[in-house]
Amino acid sequence: MNPAVSRKAAQQRQRRTYRVRRDIFAEYDDAELLKRFRLDRAGIVAVTDIVRDKLQSKTERNRALTPEMVAITLRYLATGKMQQCSCDDFGTTQPTISRAISQTIDALADPEVICQFVAFPHTQREVQQKQAEFMQVTQFPGVVGVIDGTHIRIVSPHVDEHVYVNRKRYHSINVQVVFDAHYKILDIVARWPGSVNDARILDKSALKLMFEEQHVPAGCYLPGDSGYPCKQWLLTPYLRPQTVAQANYNSPYKNRSLPPFGHALLPRLSPRGVAAQTNPPPPNSSSTLRCSRGD
């Protein structure tokens, strides 16, 4: 074959066809961005700035993605749509969409990023602020946060499938969450399969050590439901109140004047995309989302 013809054929094979990429900021106002991404322009930019260094491409060739990766991921988490739909939305290929989602979620789950937003109060000033906020909402003294477990539905894993089946007979990860009076997450453990109960997760957590080794100031309490053991710092309701005082103590649990527990927190915590997770952490793995000291 003529070398010139061979080179021309090789060049044609290597030539790339680029789709036209959409500029979502030029196309949508804040109201439309909220509908599609659950964040407005300022929110998307803020998330992009947080993970920019971790997502920055090492090369500028091939029109490498960086800011678009955040938008692609937010769109996927907000809707749970097939990745092929995102290809049509953003004008890129399915492998690029898949890579963008994986890399962005990994960046957001980096401990350096999480600890900017998830941190349990340790100083006297921080604790008193949380207690005052709860007192305003619930008239329940000494409370710094509410603890609960909530099940995040997942696709059936290929390894140790049975341990992810919870008591309601679907596959999940049981996530322990502590949140304040404004639903801000103070502590989270997301590494236990659905068959593990709330009490065991707490027993194996650094949160328990923080309280029992007195790294948290005295007089701090976490209300929890009856799935937890009652401790000096963990307040659970009376199962069968016998006195007026016990009934009064139970009233914040019964009337839900405490911030709602997991069944109401779940819509705030779990975007649809999380339910499509196909690679849950293995049982008893060290993979976890935490910022508690000592973990």
C-alpha cells in the first residue's frame, strides 16, 4: 500500500468528532437550574470551587472536562436518569459521563472535603450553641444532636449479597446520622450493610468513644429512638411510661417536636442517585464518611 495513503487512512481513523457542549449557565436561569440540578448558579459554582483542585485535568487536550463534571454529577444525583440521557443533555459520550460522575463523587467524599462541612461540636462554645438551638425548637435541655439510622437502598451487590438485606427485605446500607436542630449533619457513618442494627453500629463507632472517653463536654445529650440502648448521654423514650413525668419525657418523641428521625431525614439525605449505588463498601470495611476525632 502507498505509504501516503496509509498515513491518510490512519489520520482519518484518529480524527475525533466532538459534540457541541451546552452552557447551562447561559441556557438556564436560577429557577430552572434548581429544577434540574437542585442548586442554583451560586451553588453549582461553590461546589465546583470545592472540588476543582481534585478534578483538575492533567492535560488540556481533547477538550478535557472540569466544571462540567460537577454539573453532570449533580444532574445524575438529582434525577437518577440513565447516563445516556446525560450524554444527550451535555453533548458528550457515555464513558465520559461515567468517569465524570465517579471522579466527582470521589472528590466530594474525600475526608478533606467532608470535614469542611461535617464536624461534631467539641468546644464548650460550640456545644452551648447547639444546645441553645435545640432548646428553642424542642424545649429539651442539653441536647446537641439527634441520632438515628436510615437505610439507603442499593442495587443488590455481587459480593456478600445476603448481609445487605435489611429487616424489610431489601438491599441497603444502614447509615448512622447525627444532625442538629437545623438538620445540619454533625456526624455520619456510612459503611455498614443493611442487616446490621442501629445499636451495633453505634457500639462500633468513634461517636460512642467520644462520649464515653469524655471528649465531649459533660451535660451533652443525644436523643435516639428505642432501637438504641439508654446511656447517660444517649436518651431513649420509655417503652411503657408509668408516670406523668415519664409521659411528659416521652412527649418530644411522640409528638415529633424533636427534629424528625430517619424516615423524615431520608429525603434530605439521600438523592435519587444514591439509590442506584452498585459498589457499596464491603462489610466491616474501613471505608466511611466521618469527621469525628479519634476515628
